[in-house]
Amino acid sequence: MKIAIDAMGGDFAPESVIKGLNQAKKELQDTEFLIFGDETKIRELLEDEKNVTILPTTEIVDFHDDPLRVVKTKKDSSMVRAIHAVNSGEADAIVSAGSTGALLTAGLLQIGRIKKVERPGLLTTLPSTDGTGFDMLDLGANADNKAEHLRDYAILGSYYAQHVRGIKNPRVALLSNGSEESKGSQMIKEAHGMLKELDRQGLINFVGNTEARDILDGVADVIVADGFTGNAVLKAIEGTLSTVFKLLKSTIKNGNLKTKIGGILIKNDLSSLKSMGSSAGGGGSLWS
Amino acid sequence: MKIAIDAMGGDFAPESVIKGLNQAKKELQDTEFLIFGDETKIRELLEDEKNVTILPTTEIVDFHDDPLRVVKTKKDSSMVRAIHAVNSGEADAIVSAGSTGALLTAGLLQIGRIKKVERPGLLTTLPSTDGTGFDMLDLGANADNKAEHLRDYAILGSYYAQHVRGIKNPRVALLSNGSEESKGSQMIKEAHGMLKELDRQGLINFVGNTEARDILDGVADVIVADGFTGNAVLKAIEGTLSTVFKLLKSTIKNGNLKTKIGGILIKNDLSSLKSMGSSAGGGGSLWS
């Protein structure tokens, strides 16, 4: 397998991208990597160049670029070149931490979609209290979804949970405003029927509707949502976590001596709790 | 003004309802109260009976009752009788902490809507980090909204913030998947245009779109959302807060001696933080 890597995408590129690659190379001994970006910097950061081809590029797609135009305006960017590599068959997949909008649009225009999947969806793995985490999609690739799209997301999400996260028979739930089958918008009710049918056919393991209140408790391995609601829920989780930690910090900082000492004593434990926030936050900032 | 009170609605009724009334009576010296419920219990809990009429009822609407049928099946319930009092003109308004679905449906069937307001909306006041809080609606009275409903909610929410919370020229924001005007579903984009028009007419102070990530930071005094998304966002906030406090508690409980001592020292401060959670949770449980 050959993977095209956009080394220049994301806030801490190319450092974080190449550091990740160094780790991945240890596990994926048979995979070849085509790395697009600043050759000098990449070479400095790489631990070894086994199975690696560096392809120098001169431009970088950033968050200010109009997603619809990067294919034309930034032809020699690491992102567009990496996408082209998949399009031309030189690579089998692309990894990029750059602007999600640009990646989504350029990917759609250049590489296209899986046959019969009408709309792309954004998926992230979020942490849950039981430690297993869950995959949620769509997180905002679409502002208006149809029930058919959600049916596709159920299949894609289930496949991802099974083959990427190694979960057997992943439980798929549909995000609604109540756990009862009768709850939901017209579109969600229609999607519910389609997911039941997929379950009947043995294609997914559908466990019914779930509410946003329960998703962090690990009620399912895959949460299917329309892009508008999925986006709002992820951002609400992210905003709430950030608010709680801000308040906790200021409570301890502005507290009396007793509170301050208490704060110092539990500081390390709070950090580990906070990492939960970064997972959601990281997922969030990806597609903002 | 005469207010009808459903004394038997809610988890801690009639105690919490009458305790609240005892407090309210001190501020609202000129208001008359019609209290529907268990006469003996109400009399025991009331501090004084000035401006109070107790109207005994024999039934209680609970969360298992079918909202569509309570008007017929629980005619002598405190909720239905209190609603009838408004309908017949004996009272000007009703206060109930009972099943939101039942209150909404029975209220709609018996009392009806404000002229030109096509759909009722659920509103709650949520806490924000700047301490002022904000009103959000619709939180789930509707699963499918049209842009026109959101226009009505902007006016209703603005009026509420102004006249109930005393905020001058309240900032109204529209919940979307991005702060830019171009973001949103077709319906949200249409609603955006309508809110801009209301602002132009001087009817509301529209500050544009906001994302769920920022609402707890006090970006606006009123957040307008469609019922499906508003419901999901409120439940996501609620679920995240409950998850964080659960994790915090277990972190301290399962921690080493240092962590445990730290936990004891900051316990009181955590309780005050947690009250933020209950505000959201309380709002949440109302309409679940």
C-alpha cells in the first residue's frame, strides 16, 4: 500500500506530521509513503528514509484559502499534489491535517466518491467514559442531509469502527431528540427506517436512536448524525469542556489558600481529565 | 395579575413549588395566585394565605401520561385544571414544573397561541461564563422548524430577555454551523435573512450567527435555534457536564492520598461549579 502524506498541513506542520509518520513507520513496515512538502525540513525530521519518497512542493494550503479554488490557485501545494497522487493511482490514500474544507472539496473534485456514496461525511473518534470511544459522522461536511446520506454514513461508520478500530459487530446509533423510534425530524424518522432495514439485512448492528446527552457514556460504537446537528453537538461538547476547565482554573486561582493547595494537589489528575477535552477539541478544530 | 399554579407538577412537588411560591409572594405583593393541587399539603407548606386561593384537585399528570390525551384522561389534574383557569379567563398565566410534553400539548389545545405565532417554542435561561446567562429557544417543542418559526422565536426571546430578565436591547444570535452569514442549512440561511430584516426594522438587535462552541461564553443574550438542533445542543452540554463531574469524582476517589486530600480541599468550590451543571441539567430534564 502507498500512502500520500501532506506534510505541510495543520497547525504544527511539518513537525507533528513527520513525528507521526516516524511512529507509524515502525508499525507499518510494508507501507510506502509519498511525502509532499518542504524537502529540507522533512529530511531533517525523518528518522530514516526507508520506504519513503520525498516529493518537493513549493506552496501550502492554509485556512484562509477558498476551498473551492485551491485546486486551481495552489497547484504546487503539498495538499493538492498529494491528492493528485491518489487521483493518478500513484498512491492509494491520502493523509492530511490541513484545512478540512479544502481537503474535502479538492478531494471530492479530484478523487471523487466511493460508488453509490452520494455525499462525503466527516468522522472523528471521540472519547467515552467507558474508555472505548466512539465514531461520529457526519460532523459538518454537509449542512443539509437527506435520509439516504445517513444510511450511507451508517455503513461507512460501521466499516470504519470494524476495520480501523477493530470493533466486532459495532453498535450503530442514530442521533435524535429522543431514544424512542417515534422521535426525530421527518428526515431522522426516515433514516431510522432505513437503518432498521440495514440491520435486518445483517449489514449493520443498529441499536436505535440515542440522545446527545448519552453519547459520551458509550451507548454505541458509531453515532450517525446529519451534518448540521453533528457539527452543533461536537461544538457544544467542545465548548462545554473548555468552559468547565476555564472555570475550574479560575476557581482554584481566585480561591482561598485551602482551595489553592487543593488545586496544586490534584493538578496532575486534572491534566489527564483535560486530555479528554483535547480529543474532542482536536476533532473540532479540524473542521472548523 | 392572577397566576394559576400547578402545585403537583415536577419531581419534588408540591414542596418545591410551594417553597418557590412563598419566595415569589414576597416580591409580587399585588399578584393573586390560584393554586391547584392537594389542599392539605399545600396549606401545610404555605407560609401565609394572603392573595391565595387553593383549588383542590384529585389527579396528577406524570411523565408516563400521553401528552395528547391528558386533557381527556386527567380532567381533574392540577395541570389541566390550571390550564383551564387561563382558558376561562380566571387566570392570566400558568406556572407548571410538570411534564413539558403534556403542558405544551394541553396548553396549545386549550389556551392556544399568541396571534401570528405559528408554533410554540421552549425557552430556558442557561448560565454563561460572564455570569449574565442567556436565553435559548426552541429547545425541542418542534422536531421540524421552518424559517418563519425562528423569526418568531427571535422576537419572543428578545421580548423575554428584555421584560423578564431586564436586559436592554438584548443581543440575538442564530445558532449555525459557522459564524459567517453564508453558513448554515437552507432553513438557517433563510432565517438569517429574516432576522437581519427584523434588525433593520428595529424590532430586534441581531448580532449574526454563532456556533454551539461559543454560546456558554456569553456571545449573545438570546440564542435562536431550530427545535431539533437546540434540543441536541442542550443535551450535549448537559451530558458533557455530567460526564466531567463523574470523571472528576472518580479521579479523586480512585486517586492517591495526595489527590484525595486535594479533592477534599476543593470540594466546596467544585460544588459551586457544579451548580452550573444543574442549571443546564434542570432545563434539560424539563423537556425530556
